[in-house]
Amino acid sequence: MGSTVQTEPQSVQNVRLVPTLSTTTTIQLEWDALFTDLETGGSPVLNYKISINLGLTITSWSQVAVIDANS
């Protein structure tokens, strides 16, 4: 019996801040969803994880939200 090799999805590109929907305590982001097999690695995208770099080091990333791909 064989196995299927999965390919890691690409990173989301073209992330944009929506200034008119952002405040001093929240930000609204938009991005181009991953659709093609090349972008998704051949698997459905279930969610997008939003992380912020706190600027302490290049690896200082903290996850701040998980967004359902259907929202």
C-alpha cells in the first residue's frame, strides 16, 4: 500500500491593513486566500493563523488569532 506525499502550503501573500476598519485597539486585515493546488499543497485550507512579530528578535513571533478559512 502506498502513501501520498503532501506539500506544505505557500504563505499568504498580499496582506493588507484596512485603515477605515482599524482602531487603536484592533486591526482589520485582508489577504488573498489560497485556492490553487500549488498554493494549498493539494489540501484544503482549514484556517489561517495570524501572528505578530514583537520586534525583540527575528524569531519573536506570537500567535494572536486563528481565522476559519470559510469566514
